[in-house]
Amino acid sequence: MYQKKNAKLARPSSQFQAVPPPHVDSPLAATLRLTSASYATKVGPHPLLYKSLSLLFFNLHHFSLTVLSDFMASTIEYCWLYLITHFSDFQLASLGSFFLHEGVFFLSGLPFIFFERAGILSKYKIQHKNNTPAAQEKCIERLLLYHFCVNLPVMIVSYPVFRYMGLSSSLPLPSWKVVLAQIIFYFILEDFVFYWGHRILHTKWLYKHVHSIHHEYATPFGLTSEYAHPAEILFLGFATIIGPAITGPHLLTLWLWMTLRVLETVEAHSGYHFPWSLSNLFPLYGGADFHDYHHRLLYTKSGNYSSTFVYMDWIFGTDKGYRKLKALRRD
């Protein structure tokens, strides 16, 4: 009788059993769980204390992420409020877009000229041949001429069209889910339209009279990405603006899309393939090695017509030469 009573008292109550902490897949949360578990081991079997510490660490982690995201969002909104109160929609959409493009383009492209001239990171250079300083300077001069005489007027003239299609710049800013969905749509649509437009430019007459200017540089560097005939600038530029023209995005989304597109095309023409290049991380991404092959060969045999991804060339078999070359390199 006495033993049964003691045995009943010895059984732990279910309400005092240890409850594992919430599972959060982040390094910080994992560290906090280990810390609380280690503390519980040192101080002894105190399930309530262990559970309280776990919940406390989880709430602190969640609170810190919330505060950081709210701070970033409020900072962006404050900067955006300054822009829309000091500049008109026309100034932001036309002149603002132009100068943003120029800044991103030249700041991301000019370093590759310096790398080539100084021989820096030469082990990552795809081709051993270098462009002469005169050829590089010619590219920059022609780019400035085309940008101010073609790109800027197009941005000014197209402003009413984008306004009609729904372009806005007011607050509140779009959610990150909307921005992400639109950017993904733009990349997919642009890649599809660019592929077919690029293939058309490689027909005999158009290549000779239009696209051959872009291929003057068999060894491309970042800035050659926009070195092209004015007709080609307009023709292939349609692939970039058709997505935003369809969806009528917020101006912030348009600027983000333009920035990412410029960085992508500069990287594809950079002439360097680094271990950290996106093509090493994402198999569907083309990158510099993929597009450099396009510039090295004759226009009738080059292939690799896509701008960002590789699946269009794979579907239509226009990357067979490139894939054979990669297979030979592996062997």
C-alpha cells in the first residue's frame, strides 16, 4: 500500500514534461536552441525553465527580424516620399530612369575595362585576347552618343504610353510578393522575346546591316552589352519593356527590373567567368561563358541566342555547339 502510493507520487505530471522549442530554420534560431538546451543541462531537469527560455529566444529572434524589416521598409518609404514630393512623375519616370540606367550601367561595366588593362583576375578571363585601349574608348564614345540621342528620347516619348498602361509612383509601395512576381514574369517574357528577336538579327541581311556592329567585339567586355546599331537598340529594347508595358507596374518595380536587367547583360558580356558566377549556382542561367561563345563564332554558327536563361536554346537546339565544347572541356 505504501509502495503503491509512493509510486503514484513519483510519476511526473504531463503538464511538467519538457516541450521542444519551435522549429525555426535559421542559424540564429538553431544557436538559441542549443544555448537553451545547454543551459537546461547545466542547471538540471527544469522543464518549465527550458520551455520558457526557448520561447523567449524564439520571440526575441522573431522580434529582431520584424524590427529590421520594418526599419528597412520605413526607410525606403521615407526616401520614396522625398522623391515624389520633389520631382514630378514625368521627371522620375523619364529622367530618373535614364540617369539610374546610366549609373548602374557604367558603374558595373567600367571595372571590367580596368581588369582587362591591368591584367587583374586574368585567370578567370574566358578569352586570353584583350581589346586595345582605342577599341575600348571607341565603345564608350559610341555608347554615350547612342544613350543620349536614342535611349533618352525613347524614355521621354514612351512616358505617356506607360502612364496609360498603369505606371504609378505614389505611396503605398507594392508588397514584395507583387514585386517578385512581376520581376519573374519580366525575366521569362523578356528571355522568350529576346531569343526570337536575336535569331532574326542573325539572318544574313539583318546581320550584315544591323547586328554586325554589336559583333565588332569578338572579345566582349561589360560595356559592349549595349554597343549596337540604333535600330537594334529599339528592336531588342522592346523585349525589355514589353513586360512592364503589359502589367503597368509601380515605378519602383520598373527601376528594380531595369537595374537587374542591366546587371545581367553586363555580366553576360563581361568576358570573365568567376567561381561565384550565377551560372555555377543556377543551371538555367546563361552568364558570361554562355554568351562569350556566341561572340567568338561566325554569325551563322554561333547559337546561344538567349539573353538570360538557356532553356530556349536547349529546346530549339541552338546550343549544340556550346554543349559539345563543354563536354570536350570536361573530358
